Amino acid sequence: MRMRSRRLLPIVLSLLILVLLCLSYFSGHLRDPPDDEFLLHLPAEAEQTLDKTTRPGEPSVPSGPLLNLTDFDYLLRSNVCRKADRELLAILIVTSYAGHDALRSAHRQAIPQSKLAEMGLQRVFLLAALPTREHFLTQEQLVSEQKRFGDLLQGNFVEDYRNLSYKHVMGLRWAAQECKDHAKFIIKLDDDIIYDVFHLRRHLEALEVGQPALATSSTLLSGFVLDAKPPIRLKANKWYVTRQEYPHALYPAYLSGWMYITNVPTASRLVAEAERVPIFWIDDTWLTGVVRTRLGIPLERHNDWFSANAEFLDCCVRDLKQHSYECEYSIGPNGGDDRLLVEFLHNVEKCYFDECVKRPAGKSLKETCVAAAKSRAPEHGLAEIKPVKLR
Ligand SMILES: *[C@@H]1O[C@H](CO)[C@@H](O)[C@H](O)[C@H]1NC(C)=O
Ligand SMILES: *[C@@H]1O[C@H](CO)[C@@H](O)[C@H](O)[C@H]1NC(C)=O
């Protein structure tokens, strides 16, 4: 009996090792399940994308210094503009924290790149390097995200809200250079924002026809105008600004970074001028306020498109589903709900096939949304991402 178990031991052990090896092999392959239909037909195209960006001799945007970051370079590049087979209406540049992979996945599910392409649009996410405190995502995972989707543009500076100005300039500069001959408009977005892409497309098409001089001018900046706000001088606030960082009592009028529209000539001017102005870390205030003012570019106001209230967009989804009511707003924060963008875009699209009705009198969002908002779970409050915008 003893002899037999001794002889069996090595066999059992090697079997066990074999089983473990198999398990780890398969779990490695299963860890990244296809969470949408994209995986089925994208990899070949995405691999090509990657090959192109890394092939030596291929003309590509020089990285060069970025503002005062002399060793700036890209960790990941995208060529979604260059490989577009026809002129694009717009390139969407979406500021995204590198660790927000689930949120980017929601964007792609809400509207995949293939559908954007049909609409004459393309999208890239603007990322920086993962900070050491990030424990949920690795650079390796970002590399495989890039292999699948090819829509990441990542700078080598470290992710931090105090580094957002670098990211913003990186995005505008890339779009102005890389999409120069490819895209008529640039739409800047944040990843935690709900936006009605069908509305934006319709607006841009109308702008091309109705105001062609503005559309192609070097003075196109339109979005949510915030007039002369004072800097926050309370030390405890995340958005506390010292007098050394910003000495004046008021900011110039600027556009909220949630969403704004510009074009290649305007973005080029902003980026060039940004090199000549001391960097200020509140990116939208700096670029579309301080830097813009020096160039004398006026702001085009579309404040009625925006809701600062995530509940309103949530109520819009409910009413679109139940009554096909048009939504009064096109853009607003997601309130910490990653899925809201998916729900919103999947339900609002029918309105562009004339399948929606105007909201009846007495049923405005302000009147009908309050109760629903109150019954929501407390952790579902407004994200603290940019409270400076909500005042
Ligand atoms: C911004 O990025 C630079 C360059 O990577 C890094 O040294 C710095 O720590 C970052 N700033 C903050 C506030 O994290
Ligand atoms: C760049 O400028 C900012 C703002 O003046 C400063 O805080 C930062 O240390 C500078 N970074 C480098 C790498 O010189």
C-alpha cells in the first residue's frame, strides 16, 4: 500500500500541475470577455492601426515638447483620422482618466466607432500615464484596449486633475495636426458627460450650410459659456486657486470643458498661443478663457443645450421610453452612472427619425422630474468631477 502511494505521488502531482497550467491558460484567455459585438470584427483592423503607428518611416505627428514638458511623448497613438476613407465632419476628443476603462466601454457601446464613421465622425480618448496609486488597471491592459479599438491617445505625463491642461492641449494639438486635412470640426468632450451625438451632427451640418464663414473661420468656439466667475479661494476646496496661480478677481468668460465645438484653424491658434502663456491647471478656464481672450476670439453661446442636472437626463430617458417625448437638453453630466450614456443614446436616436413628440405643456422636466430625483439612491448624487461648473 505504502509503496503504491509513493509511486502514485509523482503522477498525481504532475497531473495537478497540468490541470493548473490549463486553468491559468484558459482564465488568461477568458479574463477579457467580449462585452460587445465589437470584438467579433474589429481585431484585424485594430492590429493594422497599431502596425501603422509603429512602422518606422511612416509620416506621423512629431511629439516634440508639450508646453514645458520637454520630454513629452505619446505612450499610445491613434490614427483614426488618417485612416478615415472620406472627409470627416468632426473628430471627437474625449478627456478620459486612464483608469476609466468601464466608462470608455460604455461610450463604445452607446455608439461604436463604426456607427460614428457612418455619421462622418470619429472619436479618440485622451489619456495620460497611470499613476502608481492606480491598482485596478495596468498599462498592459491599455495596450490591449488599444489593440482592440485603436482609439486611445496617451501622453507620458502622469494622470492628475492638475495635469488636465497638458491633456487638453495634447488633444487639440493632435486633432489640429493629425486631422488637419480630414476633419472639419473638433468636438471636445469629457468622458463623464452625456451628449446627444445626433443633435451635434445635425447642428454641425446646419452650421456648414447656414454659416459657412464661421464654420471655416479661425474663430469658432461654441458651447456652454460661463461668464466671469471668481476663482475659488477656499483652501479646503479641491478647486482652490492661489493668487499666485491666478491673481485676478474674475476669470474671463470661458467654455465648459464638458463639451465644446471648435475647428482645426481655431485649435491651432489656441495651441500656439498656449505656448506663450503661463500654464494654469484649470484647463477649460485657461484655454477657452485666458488663452482665447488674448486672441480676441468670441464665444458662441449654446447654454440652452446643457443641463447641469444629471437627473434631468435620466428623466429624459424614462420619458423617451414611455412617451417618446423629445428631451429638452442635449448635454449634461452622467451623475456617476456609466450606463446612462448608453441608455440615452439608444433612446434618443429615434427622435432623428421623427418618431418623437414635443413635451406637452405642464409636463416640463422641471415639473415632472423632481419626485423621481428625490427617490434616487443617495450615492447616485452628482459626481464631484468638476464642481466649478455647477455653481
Ligand atoms: C503631472 O505630470 C508630471 C509629468 O509626468 C508629473 O511629474 C507630475 O507629478 C504630475 N502632476 C501631478 C500634480 O501629479
Ligand atoms: C511647468 O509649469 C508649471 C506651471 O508654471 C510648473 O508648475 C511646472 O513645475 C513646470 N514643469 C516643468 C516640467 O517645468
